[in-house]
Amino acid sequence: MKVSNETKIGALTVISVTLLIIGFNVLKGSNLFGSGRNLYVKYHDVQGLNVSSPVVVNGLLVGRVTGMQLSPHEPDMVIVKLNLSKNVRIPANSTASIYSPDLLSPKSIRIELGDAPQFLKNGDTLQSAAPSSLTGELTRQLSPLSQQLQHTLAEVDTVLLDVHALLSPTTRQNLQYSIASLKNTLAHLEEATAQTRQIMQQANAFVAGLTSQKDTLHAILANTQELTGQLAAIHWQQLSEQLNHSLNDLQQILDKINRGQGSLGALLNNPQLYHNLQQSTANLNRLLEDMRLNPQRYVHFSIFGSRQKIQPLAPDTVYLMPPTNSRP
């Protein structure tokens, strides 16, 4: 079966109108899927309360305002209709007041639950309470804080009185000295901080200098590494053994010298040999002096055949070598 365009347009219009009505009722706070429970409250002034304004119990949303009208029997009263959830039970001595949650939120109704054993039924009238202004609401919320603040101030006053009683003139003077000492300490700390800042600047300059000389440092490190490798390549054990062997040989030579073995040992340990060597040196000096004074005794050479007179040597004549640095 083919549906005509007119039927489609009509169905769409009906659906749109239905959704519009449902949305309008939702915005008004109407309960579309259940009747709930209707209660009534009378006020002299609703103070800007609107239809669909929330109704709260202990901060929980339990319903909305569904209608407002002037009372036919009391022209100075406004009857406000409240639609609440069925599972919310309101004691008979409960009260409803108009309040503002904050500066920007609209007016709402707050129900203060009573302690009566009877509960209100559908269509009953709820007792109204004086509307609370924003100032009154702030006062109500700040009242516990004000009492606590007053209690705290009283305790602080008591503590200050006790402190004042404890602070004798000597204690006050000591406290002043302590404050002065603390001030002096802070001054020294500030000076130390300045010095530390200067040291850090010098350290930064040193690090910058090292950074500028990094190529040179790399070369030095490379040379050091190469030298370390060369030292590691040396056979230290073999060198140590050779050195120990040489020291042993030297010790043996010194032992022989001390025992008088060999020429050097005999010369150092035999006084007679030293005396004979000294005497031989003296005789050699006398021989050289005699050769200087009487050369004809050893060499016979003369053009005319004359003979020179032989000069005797003194018994204690010692030959002295002429200076080598004398001028010609």
C-alpha cells in the first residue's frame, strides 16, 4: 500500500506537535508519566517564584511548582501548587519556604521536614514559612561559622592573655635580643648568598673556559691515554727482575771490596798497599825532578863536549807540576 505525501506530512506534523507539547510540559515541570502527589502552599508574596521552579528537601530535588493563582477567598494570598514524587513522605507539621540558592539561580521552594507521625496526603495544604531573602539565607548559613569564629577569638584572647602574663620584662628583653640575633643571622645569610652567587658565576666562567678549550683537553686526554697504553705495554716484571739482578751484582761487588778482594778492595782495606803506592808516587816525583835538574845524567848530548856540573837533589824535594793555564 502506497502512502501519500499528504499522509506523511500530517503524521510528521502530529509527531512534531506531540514532541512540542511534551517538551513544554517537561520545561514546566509537569509529570508526564505519573500523577505524583499534589500539595498546596499559600504565600502573601511569591517573590518571583515561577512555574516549574524546583522543590527540594534537604537539597534533594523532589518535585516542581506546577501552578500559581490568587486565592478566591483570600485575595491577598497566592496559592502555589506543588507536584511531588509519590515515594516522598512529608510529615503534617512540615513547612515550605521560598529561597534563592545563590545570586544567579531562580527562586525555589525548600521543605523543612517536621517530626509529626502523620503524613500529608494528595491535595493537602502545606504550612508556609516566611520567605527567606538572600541576606537571611547567608545569615543562616554563616551563623554556625560566626559562632565558631567567636569561640575561636575567645580562645585566642585567652592565649594572648596567658602569653602576656608569661612574658616578663626579662623574657621580653631576651625575645628582643633573639629577634636582633635572627636579623643579624639573616644579614650574614644574605651575604653568604651573595658570595655563593659570585662563586657560581666564577664556576660558570671556569666551565665556559673549559668548554672553549675542549679541543686542547681532548688532545691532552688522547696523549695521556697513549702514554698509559705505552706504560701498560712495558714488561714491569721483567724490568723488576733485571733491576734486582743488577742490585745483587752490585751488592756482591761491594761485599768483595769490603772483604779486601780485588785491587780496589786491597787498596781500600790494606794500609801497607796504600803506603807503598804513596811512596812510589814520591819516588816518581823525585825522579822527574832529577831529570829536570840533571838531564845530562840521562841524555849525553853536547856540541862542544863540555860537561855540566851535576846538582844534588834535596832529600825532601817534591815535584810540582807547572800550571796548565799559564800564559806563554
